[in-house]
Amino acid sequence: MSDTIVTSIPGQATPAGAEAVTAPAHTERALPGTGTMNLPMTKALNAGLRQAMRDNPKVLMMGEDIGPLGGVFRVTEGLIAEFGDKRVLDTPLAESAIIGTAIGLALRGYRPVCEIQFDGFVFPGFDQITSQLARMRNRHEGQVVMPVVIRIPYGGHIGSIEHHQESPEAYFAHTPGLRVVSPSNAHDAYWMMQEAIASDDPVIFFEPKSRYWPKGEVNLAKSGSPLHASRVVRSGTDATVVGHGAMVSVLLQAAELAAAEGTSVEVIDLRSISPIDYGPILASVEKTGHLVVAQEAHGFVSVGSEIAATVMEKAFYLLEAPVLRVSGFDTPFPPAAVETHFLPSPDRVLEAIDRALSY
Amino acid sequence: MSATSNASPTVQLLSPEGVFAPSDSAAEFLPYLDRLTEADYRRFYRDMVVVRRFDTEAANLQRQGQLALWVPSHGQEAAQVGSAYATRPQDHVFPSYREHVVGMIRGLDLVDILRMLRGVTLGGWTPEDHGNFHLYTLVLASQTLHATGYAMGMQLDGATATGDPETDQAVIVYYGDGASSQGDANEALVFAASYQTPQVFFLQNNHWAISVPVTRQSRTPLYLRAGGFGLPGTQIDGNDVLASYAVTAKHLDDARAGRGPALIEALTYRVGAHTTADDPTKYRDPEQLAYWVARDPIVRFRSYLQGLGVEREFLDAVDEEADDYAADVRRRALDIHSPEKAVIFDNVYAEPHPLIQEQKAWLDRYEASFEGGDA
């Protein structure tokens, strides 16, 4: 198997195909330390994991099918070949044990990165995450650190079966002691993964499955944003829309459509779900006076609800309309044949923007 | 077989009457007794007596409103003392929440356990400064996985199975018959077997999970479950401190030598209540209690020591020491003070977290806003 990797020099446009190099995936050892690469998120995550493992021998991978197969999404592809089966552990099929033994390894000084195969499979490990992992440092009165990353591919848009398209981030954001993040693009995936592994706190790392494959430019020289910073990814003046993970591309599409109709929409990529960086959100609301929060997750008791409440507490007089939420419905994720009706679309985001602007 | 042969699979060295009468199944463990001197025997006895007296004192403190709860270990002293003395300094111990004397033997001040039960901390001590005795874990069987992961880390570090028993490390994890039904306990056995961790699972079958008898947890003797996971399993008379020592010593040595994990089921009895919030008279047969009280581990070992010629003065001195210890514990328990309210916030995260910082500052301002506010 080989992959075509397009490299480019910072500041210069990439001549399409001109600098394409063909290399077997396992020779990515020659990853350049600078410059940019055009990668799908899966390969950006892979490169981030690989870099973290090279930087720190205490970093371990744990999970189901992450060894020779490279994970069901191939995010860990080639890692076992480079680092061996002592650092890339294909585990028995038991999520609670993956998390629970990762806690023991962290107490021993390791920095485990656990792969949960799909969003809906995290719940057998939920007790170890919320009752143990999240509280270990607090219970030890600050005498230990818990540098454990739990990677969870999440979200819909992939037409899959039950338990394979869910967005359970609110459960984890509700749990003190955890940090929760989700990149929306390949560049952030590469950097946020390394920053999450470097964190001395447990990080739940939600990877938006539907964004696994589109390629994006990864600047290998610098991240540009700290792990927990939200970021304006499109400037606008009439309304602000906020989302994370796969929702960001939906919001950008909505903003593009709105622009064609003469409405200027500012798009904020949340990036971090816990803690939430309200600075850019409040600054944007000060400018636009209108806020729409969008998410694939169920709206009831959700991250979007939290943002809406907080913005109303902190910036009531800046708002010209109620903060509106666009969410998945409060139903189980439906059969894939009707998922497009369930998932927030650019049109549903536009409908909410129109409602906000009509106040 | 001789007339005195004991063909039970349960490893026993001392009869309930305190006579040295090893079961046939004890043969492979007997050499481990050679490591013990009479001074060790005296320490075993002393620790069992002291912790039982401590146990009574702690229950009294709870009844007097000085502790939120107490978790007695009465009846399980032999299982705990024998297994704890079988550990080596470099080992790590993951308790459940009833292994007070194990902590004491590993160097923990038992008043530190009372801190948690007095409600001033969620933990109570730093494991690395207290004989690698890890924190109590209140969600049953959760610690079995932490122990297994820790043992995996020992392997990755090359800190075990080098061939030097003086430095090779191992893990012992304590849990019980109730916890044996938890998924985590079973997943820990799966992982331990899969990675061949240097680890002993020490299962104290005290016959009761609060009000539910062990017969509800398992239709098979619990030590036989080990075989299904690919581990050796040994059942011991858990009220026989020498059996607990010898069997644990063998399995820990096997583990540290790279021969993999093992499970020990110690048959014992929770003579007291589950906790001070429990009332075992509502669900337990007095005859069962009487049967086990008659097999008391301390009485048994005292009889054995007396048979060895240990003088009365020693036994009396131990009782006096236990009383003094209990009085000291009482005095120091009453001297445990509440922490500052900052503990609510300070150790939730290792790195700064704006929401927590904001809430901490708000609480300070709020409480200072009242007359006489202290912030």
C-alpha cells in the first residue's frame, strides 16, 4: 500500500501534484519537522501520535485492533511496526479494563492513549472514566497526575449502524476532572493530539469520523492555538455560529450560503468542550449580537445548552436575540436511512440564523 | 494416608484448635514457612491483636459521632496479616477498603485511614511514602484493574522477572466475594492472564456482601474461577495466618519471577457488620456466626504460640500495647482538623482550569461578603 503525500513550502502555494512523493505508509519516519503537508485527519492524527511516541518513551497506545490492523479507522497504522508491541498494546476486548489498566499505568508514570473503537462503545468504560480516572488526582490530594488520553471516534454522517454514530461528549464535559476536546480539521488534529498527550490531566479526545477523510493542510512548524482555545475560522458581522468537530464544516457551508444572501456570519470552532474558551465567543457576540450554537448531540442538557446559558449570564445586554440551539433531536440516533433528517444541516443552521436575526 | 490426613483442597497449616496439622494441599507451601522466625510469629500475633483493638476503637468513635462511618475488619485479621507479611518492600498493594492492618504493616499510620472516614479527605495518604499501599477504592473491584495496569507497567519498566527476588516487583490486589461478581474483577483477570502480569489476586471470601451471602455471588468455589481465566487458584483457610503467609509468599514469588498471576481465595468471615450503618442481625443466622467465632484467627494463633512455649507475659504485653495504641488513635483522631475550603478546588486538575478558578474566586468573594466572612 502506498500513499501520495503532497508537501509544500510555507508561504507558497502547493503546485498541484508537482511535489507529490509516493511513499509507503510505514516510511513516514521521515516526517519533516517543518513545512506543511496535505493530509486527511486520520493521517494527521497518526502523525501526531507518532510524534508524541517519538518525543516521550512513556507514551503508550492501548485499544482493540490498534496493532497490525492499525485500528478500524487506521489511525494507529504503522505504529506497532515502529514502536513494537510493548508500546502499542492490542488489548482484549474490554473497555473498562482498557481504561482501568491505563489508570494503573499512569500511576506507574506512563502516558497511555486509549482508543475506544466507536462512540457508542465507550459506556462499558464509563465508570472507570468518571469514578476513577477523573478523580484520581483529587482523591490523591494532588500527589499524582493522570496523563491519559481517551480517543473516541464520534458522530454521524457515515451511514452506519446503531452505536456507531453517536455524540456523547456532554456526559464527559459534565464530569469534573476531565478535559474534553474535538478537532475539526487535520491541522488541529495533529497538534491537539500531541497537546492532549502532553497534558497532565485526562483528556477525552473526540475525533469527528465524518471529517476523517477530507484532506487539509497541516502546518508542521506550529500549532497556532493552545489546546483549549476556541478560534474564529470565518469572520462575519451579522450573526455568530459556534460548533465543534464535524459541525464546523456544516457551519462554514451555512456561512457561505448566508453570504450569498447578504448575511455576514462569523464562525467559531469551539475546539475545546471542557473547559470552554468564551473569549472569542463573547467578543464575537459583542460584534454581532446574535448567537446560534450547533451540535450533532441531543440538545437537552447539552454543550450547546451550557454555552447558551453562560453567554446569557455573561453578555445579556450584548444580545439582540435569544441564543438559539441547533441540535440532534432528543431521540436515539436514528437508522442511517433517515440520518440526514436528524443531523443539523446547513439549512437548519440558516433557519436558526434567520430566526435570530428576525427578533 | 495417615489417620490425621486432611485431604481438603483448602490449604490449612493450623487447625482451628491451634495445632500445626498441614492439609495435604499445603505441601508445596510449607517451605515458605522456613522464612519465618519466632520473632515474625510474635509480630503476626501482635498486629492481629492491635488491629482488632483499633477496630473496636474506631467503631466506638463512629458511635460517638467522631467518624461518619466505620468499616470493621474483625475476623479477617489472619488473612490480611499473613498476606501482608508475604509482600516485599518493592511490591505494590492495592486494597479495597477493609485492609487496615495491611496498611499498618506497609507503614501506614492507621489514623490516616480515619481521616477519610472522618470526612476531611477523599484519600488520606501518599502511597509512595507509605509502603506503596495505594488508596482505598470504594467502588468495588475498580482497583483490580488499576493493580493490573500497574503490574503491566512493572513489566514495561523491566522491574520484574529479572531473576532477583530482592528487587523484582509484584502487585497484590485485595477484593472480596461481593466484588468478584463485578465486571471489573473479571476483566482484570482477563488482562492479567493475557499479559501474564506479576500479580496476586487476594480474594477475601468473608461470606457476606452486606446482606447478600456468597452463595448468591457464585455457585462454584471462587478459587475455581481462576482456572477459567488461565490462572492458578488456591483456596486457603483465611483464619490461619500461617497458611495466608505461605501461600501468598509462594504466589508473589512466582509472580515476581515471571511465572504469571495467581488467585488466592481466603475463606474467612466478617464477624462484625459490613459497616456501622449495617445491621447483620436482620439477615444472618446466629449459628453461622457462632461457627466462625469459634474459629477466631487470633484465638487460634495464640493457642499455637502457647503450644510453642511463648510466655504469658508476651501475650499480656500485647494486650496492653493494643490498649495503648487504641487510646493513642482516639486522641489523635479527635485532633484531626477540617481542611481549608480550597481543597474543593485545588486538585481537580493538574493544569489551570478557568471554570474552577472562577468558582473558587467567587466562593471567596461570596463568603467574605457576610459579616465576619473569613475570606
